[in-house]
Amino acid sequence: MYPTPLGALGEKRSATRPFPGTSTPPPTSPLPFFELMYENKSMATIDRQTPTLALAHALAAAEHGLPVFPLSATKLPALRSPHRGEQPSAHCRGECGLPGHGVHDATTDPAALRALFAAAPRATGYGIACGRAPHRLIGIDLDVDPAYRSDSAGALRQLALQHLFTIPPTVTVLTPSGGRHLWLTGPADATVPNSAGRLAPGIDIRGSGGYLVGPGSVTAHGRYRLAPGTARLTPAPCPRALLRLLTLPRRTPTAAAAGTTHTQARRGEGLIQFVLAAHEGQRNTRLFWAACRAYEHGFGDALADALTAAAVRTGLPEHEARATIASAARLTSGRGGETDGAA
């Protein structure tokens, strides 16, 4: 679609060490690199080889300093929480020493990574923890879901023109839905929160506590792959003007906003109708999007039951609907690790 990420927004940057793995593997290497998967479309089928390939890609990413952990075909963490069913629910982020804490399991240690995948034999991909040293990755997720009724790449271009920044060529991952993830890096003194649609419709941000689905991963909807021409780049530094937009403090409800219950009710009804209009294959995505909007506008908890009921009416199991809403709550609050990295 674009010769470089977002076309004219950036100027070409000199290539550096391949990022992660489209170089030719050494003759003695027993593991396939990403490019082998990209050239073979049949690899998008989930079969017995998929977990082995997922581990291979995860190890290659870890070699580049990217903290990673196993994902299931739903893009959620492949290991179940050791605290499931506990009342009250635990807010453990791995302090207990057990695996199953989503993005908080992410590691660059090969032995620890192999152990995680051994405990998750059905893993089909891997997540990359954002905001972690050394790269402190920031993911710009440009969605193409027609539900947004907007051009997310065009919206980013407009923001770039308005705020006087350019998006440099950088590592770019193509998603099964036709969207793309732009990888940028942030400074050590900046904490970028996760957000969904806050910057512009269809643009989600993966920052501290969030994750991106890594290239080479296979999901129920297809595979993630590096965009041609970007694999030999390293993640580019986030432009300062864009970084300021990403780190703006979330607006707190004011007394005036607290009284706009009619507006909230109207928005809530629109979100419910949005979920009810979902067809098979887009139910979870629509529910996640609607829940994110509700939490960003301050009435997510109040609308959670109604959104759950709407999702169940479309055929989504209640436990899956509530898990999706909980993920949206964690994402928009910046608390969580088990967010949907690809949006």
C-alpha cells in the first residue's frame, strides 16, 4: 500500500541490523527465520508445526532484545493466570513467581522463554512487551476495520501535518485484517499509556503494560508478517511532537462532565447498537472497541453488563464477552498486561 510506512510522512533511513530475522540463517541453524514463513502461505494454517515455529520466531525476537511471551490463536496470553477464581481477584504482576501473568511474563532469556512455551503447548504466536528496555517499544496500531468509517493512516498523516512531525521509516508489521503496526522507540523518562482511538479513530497505541503481536505469529484470522522493505530497519525514535500527544494526561471528569448523564446514555446506546450489529468473525473486535470507548469516556463499568448482554445476543459466550471487556478496561486504564496487542 505504501512504499515506506505512511508514504511521504518520512524520509528513507539507512538500514541497520535486520530486525527481527529476515537475514539468511546460518547453515547450522535448525530453526526457520521469519522470511521462510512469509514465503509459504500454507504456514498460516494452524497445525502441529505452528507451536514450534512460534517458539522459533519468539527466540529470534528475544535475541534482538525484545521481551516476549507466548500467545494463543486468539492473541491473548497462552498461559492461564494462576490466580483465576481467587476472591477478591489478585493484582499480581508475577510477584508470586509463577507463569501466567500475561505481558508480565515477557522475557529475553532463551531458557525462560523455552519454559514458557513448554507450559503453553498450544501457543501459536508471541507477544512483544512494549515500554520495556532496551527498546522501550511504542506500537502505533493502524486499524482498517470498516466499523471505524475512517482512514487511520490518513488520520495519522493529518496529525503529522497539524503537529509538524514526520513518521520515519521503521519496522512495520502487517496484520491479517490489512492493518499495520508501526514500531517506534521512546525515551527512558517517558511512559506512554495504552489507548484505543484516543489519538484518532482507528489508531490504537501500545505502550507501557501493553503488547504487540510479533511477526511470524499465527492467529485464528491469519498471520502477522513484516512489511516488505522494513525488516532490515531498527525501530525509529518516536518524533517528539508525537510523543507529546501520546503522553498527554488523560482528562479527568469535571463537575460539568459528571452531570452529562444524558450524553453518556446516548453514547452508551450507540455502543450497544454497534455491538448488536456484529456478524460472526467481528463480534469480539466490535465488543472490545465499544468497551474501550465506554471506559475512555468514564462510563465503562456502568455499561459493562449491557455490553455483555448485547455480545451474548450476537452469539459470543458470556465468559468471553466479560474477558474482552475486562481487557478493554485494563488497556484504557494503563493497568493491564492482557490486552489485545493487534486491536
